[in-house]
Amino acid sequence: MANEVLIRVLERKRKYVWPEAQLNFWLIVMIAAAATIVGVFTYFMQLQSNFHLGVPWIFPYSIATGSLCLLFLLIILVLIQQRQLLPGIVVLGSFILFVLFLTGLIETSIQLYGPTGSVNSYCNLYKPSYGLANGEATLAWEATRGICQDWKAVFAFYIVGTVFLLWMMVMAWQVNQDNFD
């Protein structure tokens, strides 16, 4: 018989050390941002449907972007639980979402603060004349004020999400470079 040679291959898994407090804070803020964006634009789509109006492209786009972000965060949570969170996956997903959030931020800012017919101009247009009294005028003012506050909340969460996704790309790069040992 021929001599058999047994070769052992040793595999060494590289362990990445993630800063737990920063990662948890990032996850909580991003879940809040994505869920708010999905919820507000779903509400807006329902309003448009109730009034039989057309739906601007930013509404379904934002719902899809927020849903993709929530899915990405769920995948990150599963990978964290399995101790298999790789910086490359986080950088790639964060970059894709960064581009989507930046696009949503730009369009939301145009809709909210644009030159003509912006949402903010309608928010400042109508104010009740005699304070808050019972009646249709007060109800209309409250509904308008609520919609305006929703737009401003979405705008703020798009800013926060964009900045936090950029922060995550930097943090994942630092984890890849072993800067958090």
C-alpha cells in the first residue's frame, strides 16, 4: 500500500469585536427612524387613497426604504445573536441604505421646503382666527397641523438615519481594522 499522508488544516476564525453600547444605541435609533418613516408614509398613502388623489412617488419609495432598513436591522440582530456579524456585510448594507436615505432626504426636503407649493407653505397658511374653539375650523387646523408635524418628523428622521448610516460605515470599518480591542 501507498503511504498515506495526513494533512491537518487548521482554520482560524477571525473574531470581530463590536462596541456593544454604540451598536445597541445605533440599532435603537435606526429602528425608530425606519419605523417612523414607514408609519408616516403609510398614513399619507391612506389619506391620499381616502381622498381619491394620486400618490407621489416619495410615499411608496419611503415605505420600501424604511422596510428594507427594518429587514437589514433584523438581519443584523440575527447575526449578532449568532456571533457572526461581519463588518463587510454591515458596510455594504449601510452604504446601500445610506444612498436610499439620502435620496429620500433630498426629495422630502424639496416637498417640505420647496420653492412653490411646498408643504411648509400650506402649514403656515391657515391659522384659526379666534383661538381654539369647537367647530370645523379647529378640526381642520388640528388635522393640518398634525400632517405638517408628520412631514417634519419624517424629515428629521431621514437626517438622523442618513447620519447614523454614515456613522455605521465608519464604525464597521474601525471594527474591521481592530480599533475596538
